Amino acid sequence: MRHPLLYIGFLLALLSGALAVGNLLTDGGTGTASWAIWLLLLADLGTLAVLFKLFFRAPVASSNVIPAALRESEMLSLQRLAQIVQRGQTSTEVYSVLLESAVETVRADAAWIDLDPNHTGTDDTNATQYYNLTPEQADILRKGLRAHPAVEGEYMTNDLNRHSAFLGTSQAFRSLIQLPLHGLHFNYGTLYLLKAEPNTFNREDLSILQTFTGQAVLSIENLELMRTSLANQRTQEELKIASQVQDSLIPKNLPTDNWFEISSHSLAAKEVGGDFYDFLHLPGRRLAVIIGDVSGKGVTAAFHMAQMKGIFHSLMQENPLAKNERDKFPVPSKFMAQANTALIHCLEKSSFITSSLYIIDYEQGGFVFARAGHCHTLYYHALREEVFYFDSAGLGLGIIRNESYEKHIKNQFYDYSPGDVMVIYTDGIVEARGGSGTDEYGEDRLKLRLEESYFQEAEDIKNFILDDLNSFTHGFPIHDDQTLLVIKFKSAQPLP
């Protein structure tokens, strides 16, 4: 007669499977959460397979095995593992239950389990777990067994006193089963089970343990996959929030004036990026424009991008102690030196930021700018009908982290004319890949596009460049953040 727990096991497994199917039908079978349900369903089917095998297995007559009690232990152990997977307990708890359940299943007197921290989600302190055995006892056995490894496929030792590693000794435990925990891709560790008397493990015990540990490892792998799936889902949700926050930091309402037109474009290579730009109106009909690029990509770059935006708004505030109106706000080179000082303690040693700051003065009809290692400014001069790049020196922020940095950043002054066009961008534009996959868009091609479109409005110039960029990179993924600003000084300038 089959033990009642066997039937209970079937019912519980079928019930949990039905719940998983119901959740899939409700969820529609899509989304990250569904993967977790699929994994639980897979583990449940594995449990059913083991129960089915146990149901049709004939009892083995042996003085060392009590079939009803043994199968009762198996049922309880399997159900316990299934509950652990569904509750999503820690890996350490899972392996602890595995050790206890294996001991109960074959009525072992002592046991231990060695785990690989690289693949089991455990730390070094929990990499070995013991049952009725001291670490010193386990260490002696472990060293002897490793020095005289068993033949491949031989997992059972009937008498340790006769084992080549322990000849001439009297072992407290005589019978041993050592069972590797093999998964689909990794070896998770080894399970050791001991009995005091010799010849007290048999092939039935080994078969039970192999079936049990095989299902246990499958359940553990599914548990880890489920956790990874849920962690990825949380990460994606967090990145979505970070992307929304970063998007709120990018100016949506561009400055408008009778003196100029501005058009902008920004595209991150990942959910969040390290490019930034901003505008700030200053007294006396002046406009501060900043653009920058944080080294690297992703969340870290986005964090430093937000820092740089905060530094921009903090340093470009009016200085009440200034002696005249023009000195109330820092010139670009002074701003860069102050920003470099502010970033020293919060920017990783391996990171840096390139940036350019422009202060446009409409009353004076000119602008001053400083370049901190950023891309060269592309410019169209209407009176000379010439397109060129400004040749200006300057080091990126964070490259030199002391007061000498100020010596490496200079201001450059330039008088603009009506109809002039300024194109400011990050390296994601000129380093965009196309052609054979290694060709770059390049400064020369960007310069040609401005030569062909300078007479258009700022928005149209921007779109003309982007259309050509997209045509060049068609079929290739974006590998770096892209930012493009086009500023055009109107042909009809108001009177000062």
C-alpha cells in the first residue's frame, strides 16, 4: 500500500501547478514576472516527475531500509524544497534544508556539504555546513578523499577503515556517500553523508539521493533564475525612473529671443546617459550656454551629469561682493576652474568630464567661451561665408586635480555677425559608426553638412545634420550618447 503522504504530495504539486498556470493565464504570459511563474511551473513539473518515479518504484528488501518511513521522509523533503522555492528563501537556507533532508532521507549519522561560493549565492562563511560533525573531523576526511579520489561514478564507500586514504586508522564513521551536486552549467559542490557502522548504505540509498539531489539542484537553479529575473525587473524599473528624472533635467523650453534661434537634440546610448546641456539667462542681455560629456555611460555617468548641472546653476549665481556689474558672474575659464575644484572629491579617479561654456552678449554682439577638453566648436561666419572649427586649448575637468588646472584653461572672445551659426555637440555625433562598422561620421562630414545648410533656420539645420547622421549609421546601434545644439544669430538683429 502506498503511503498517504505520497498522495498528498501529488495533490500539493498539482495544486501549485494549477496556481502557476492560473497566474500565467491572468498575466497573459508576457512580461518579466511571467518568467518567474514559468520557472516555478518547471520546478513543480520536476517535483511531479520525482513523485511519479517514487510511486512506481518497487520496495527494496534490506535490513537497513524501512520503505514506508523512508518514502515518508522523501515526500516531506521534496515538499519542503518546493515550498522554499515558492517562498524565495536565501540560498544558504535552501542548502541547509537540502543537507537536513538528505540526512533524514537515508538516516545518516553525520554529514556535511561543501559549496562553491561562485555559483551558489553563498558567502565564504556559509560555504560549508555540518550536521553532527566537527569542522576538524570533516577536514581530515576531506583531505584524505581528495588525496585518493574515487573512481568516476563511484559515490559509495562501504568501509572507510579500508579506504586507501585511511588504512591503519580507526574512523568514527565507517560508511560514506559523497555525491557531487551537478547542475546544467555548474558544479555547485559536494554532499557527504556518513554512518557509524560499515556497509550500511546501499544502492537504494544512492538512487534515492541522486533523484532527490537532482531535483533539489534543479529547484535551486530555478530559484536563482527567478531571483535574477525579478532583480532584472526591479533594475529596469529603477532605470526607467532614473531616465525620467534625467529627462526632467534636460531643458524642454529653449531660450527664445529676437537675437537668436536655438534647436537641440539629445539621445542616450542606454536608458540614462552622461551628456548634458543647459541655458541660463544672465543680466545685461547675456545668455550662458553649457554642454558637456561625462566619461563612461549608464547610471554613474548620469549621476555626474546631474552633479555638473547643479554646479553650473550654483556657480553662475550673482556675486554680491563684485565691484562692477560684469564681475558679478564668473567668466568661462574661472567657472571651469571652480567646477574642477568642486568635482575633485566626488568624481572617481578614473572619470573626467569634458565641457564648453559660452556666454553670449547680445548688447556687445559677441561671446566668450572656454573649452575644457570638449569637442571643437563648429562655426559659420556669414560675412566671410566660411565654415571652420575654433582651435582652442583646454583640459577636461578632473584630469588635473589641483590649483594648477586654471593654467590649462583659457577664454576665447569672438564677435558674431547676423546670420552666423554655431554648432555645439558631443563626441557621440562625430564618433558615430557607419559604413563598414568601423568608419566614423567625423568632423569633416559634419563641416560639409553645415556648409550645405547654414542659410536655413536653426531647427532645419539640426534636422539636416541628423538626417545625414542617421543615414550614415543606418543598421548600426548607437554606442555613445549624442547631443547636438544649433544656435543661429538672426540676420536681422534688434538695436541694442
